[in-house]
Amino acid sequence: MEDANNVADGTISVTSEFAGHQEAVQDRDHKFLTLAVEEAYKGVECGHGGPFGAVIVCNDEIVVQCHNLVLQTTDPTAHAEVTAVREACKKLNRINLSDCEIYASCEPCPMCFGAIYLSRIKRLVYGAKAEAAIAIGFDNFIADAIRGTGYYQKAHLEIKRADGNGALIAEQVFEDMKSKFKMY
């Protein structure tokens, strides 16, 4: 954003508000990503599934907060992001979420990315890289599939890995939960 001001000599002085805007976006991202990470902890503590959480936001309002429900539902597709997309569509009574953003505690797998893409969510912010999940026993297919297929490059949505503490707190959930969550 730029603010143009007329100066006495007739020239225009341009002041950039970009830095302030970026800081506000980073704070907002951190707030919603923290909620996604809290959902990841909650899901493991409840025995519902793996350490993954997601939050969908529309116009700065939380639409849904979800965690992985794979174990609770005995449904291998009940990942946090897929569950969040399903619940947001139900709550908003529509399948087009193009005015929404999703915050995921971890880099989405191909299935979750597919759900995000098909719902037309405009922005994805994730915390931990897939390698954090791989390190505690999740299949490395996820990282290989995402990075090998060009999904990210072809998608028409903004994808951003969280900055600073957001990424660190999201990765910490895997370290903290590895003794409580066992794969198979």
C-alpha cells in the first residue's frame, strides 16, 4: 500500500506502508496458525488421530477448527485439512470457499491439498514441513508426492510457510507428541 502526499513544491512524496502491513499479516497468521497447532495437540490428547490441526478463516472470523480424526472415525481420509474443508462447506452451505484461508499445522499431504484446491480456498499457511511428520514415522510419500507433482506450482492460490515462531511451534507438536502417538 502506498500513501501519496503532496509536498509544498508540487512534487508527490510516497510513503510505503508495506512493512506495517507485512507485520500485521504475520501477526494474524501466527494467531490462526497457533490455533491450528492447538488443535493438533488436542487431537492426539483425545486419541482421535495424528498431530495435525487446521483452521479455516473467512474475513478474519474462524469458520471451523479441526484436528485429525483418522483413529476416532476409522477413516483414513479424516485428516485435519479435509475435515476442516468438509465442515466449513457444511457450515457455510456451499462448496466454494474462495473467500476463505486455511491454516494447517503441517504441510498438507496430496489428498488434503486436493481438498483445499477443489474448495477454491484462496490462501494456505502451514507451519511444519512434511519432514517433521516423516521424522516421527509418517510416510515420506507425502513430501515426495507434493514436491514431485508440481501441485504447488500450478495452483492458483497463495501458499506460504509460516514465518518465525509459527513454524517452530508447529514443528514442536511432532517432537512433543512422538511418544504419545504411534504409527500402526
